[in-house]
Amino acid sequence: MTPAERLRARIREVPDFPRPGILFKDITPLLQDAAALQTAVDLLAEPFEGRAVDTVVGIESRGFILGAPLALALGAGFQPARKAGKLPRETLRESFELEYGNEQLEMHRDALEPGQRVLLCDDLIATGGTAAATSRLVQRIGAEIVGAGFLVELEFLDGRRALPEIEVHSVIRY
Ligand code: AMP
């Protein structure tokens, strides 16, 4: 088994959650396994090593769990892209359609310095709408996007098409 296959074996599939027809990829068994968690962070970091990433932007909420250790692995800082109403200071907001509903994400207007090199991170890319909204926030702030890293990619939903200008890497593909 390759390292990525070992990780895949730690992802539990839950049918019809949170809605009928959605096959939810539950990463909590992987997070519980110290070796798997370390491998996941290593494989997320690998394509972006030596790429001068200043800040990892993790997407609420499983993008926080992976994004913070990814930032440490790359010697970068971390900023959250949060659901609407959670951040205390002046924010920018983007709306988008999720695989299961409508959603809004916010970042602090001063979360990043203009020109900073940013890596987007989430646990999973499905249609790509969440990551595309986050990329719009980062670009509105004036930072530069180095790429986007996902633990899981649902290839059949072609989320990369929503991120045409962005270098996308994923560890486990379905
Ligand atoms: P999307 O915007 O369609 O790419 O959806 C990605 C976001 O929704 C990520 O934050 C995921 O955590 C979550 N998500 C979408 N589909 C699934 C799924 N089948 N299993 C687990 N999480 C999902």
C-alpha cells in the first residue's frame, strides 16, 4: 500500500449525510491515527515545499484542522476563512453554492498583506465552490495564490474547473 492508500483506508464513508444522496467522507478516523495524521500533513505539504508560502488559509472547519499543521510544516502562518458572522473585525464576504446548500465565507479585510503568498487548504474539494469563494476573498485582499491543497478530491465533480488559474493538489482521489 502507498502512503495515500493507507490514508484512504482511514476515511469512513457515511451515506446520506448531511442530506440524502450525499456520500460523506468522514476523516475523523484518519485524524485519530497519529501516523496517518502526520502522513496527511506531509503529503499536503510536499508539492508546496520551497515555494515561499507566507500564509496558509484554512477553510472552516476541517480546513482549520489540516491547515494549521500544514502551515507549520511549510514555515508559514495561518489565517481562517470563516462562516459568516464569526470574525470580530471588518470583513470581506463571498457567497457560493455548496454540494448541499448555500454558504457564505468571510475573512478579515486585513488578514493578509498585499502580495503575500497564500496556500488554500481544505479537507475536501467537491464542486470547488468553497475553494473558489475563498480564492476570491484572498484576491480581493490583494494577496497572491500559490496553490490549493486538499486531502480528498471528488474527481467526478470536477472541482478543479472552478479554480482554473490555481495549481491544485490532492492526496486522495475518488
Ligand atoms: P465544494 O464547495 O462543493 O467543493 O465542497 C467542499 C466543502 O464541502 C468542503 O469544505 C468539504 O468539507 C465539504 N464537503 C462537500 N462534499 C463533501 C463530502 N461528500 N464529504 C465530506 N465533506 C464534503
